Amino acid sequence: VTAPAAPAQGCLLLKSSPPGAIVAINGRSIGLVVGSKPKEKKLDPGLVKVGMGLGVEVVASVEVSLGSGERVLVSCSVAGAHPSFTARKQSGTCGD
């Protein structure tokens, strides 16, 4: 008897405006700084809380549903008094 295969990871494509945002995943800084060109982060499928901010403080966060093998572009505008996020599913697979 073989164990069921683990679900395929999904990918977050992370970007910020202005460039230089720090990223936190599920409340933990991941040591990633993003800019206008998306950076990929592979994660297990499920509900993921993505936070971003300039400097050392996360100023905004959003929950993203990440499916097995999915790619989701998460963009954050971290400037000004009202940071905002968008999250959109993308075609293709991780590494594209």
C-alpha cells in the first residue's frame, strides 16, 4: 500500500508598488523584498495570509486561497494612508 501523493504546491507571484516591500506569509517575515517584477514563492495549497510593508513593519495584509498547482499574482500598493491589495489567478504553472 502506498501513501497518497502530497498535493502539488501552488505559487504566489508577489509584487509591490513602490518597490522594496517586505513580505510576511501567515504572520512571519520570509526575508523576501519585492518590487515591480513579480517574485515567486512556492507554498502548500490552502488559505494563505500575505502581508507587505515598507521598512520593517507590515502595513497591509490579504488572505489568498491557493489551490494545488495554481499561480496567484498578489500585488500590493504600500504607499500612502490606505494600502491596497489585488490577487488574481494566473495561467501556467510554477516556474513559468
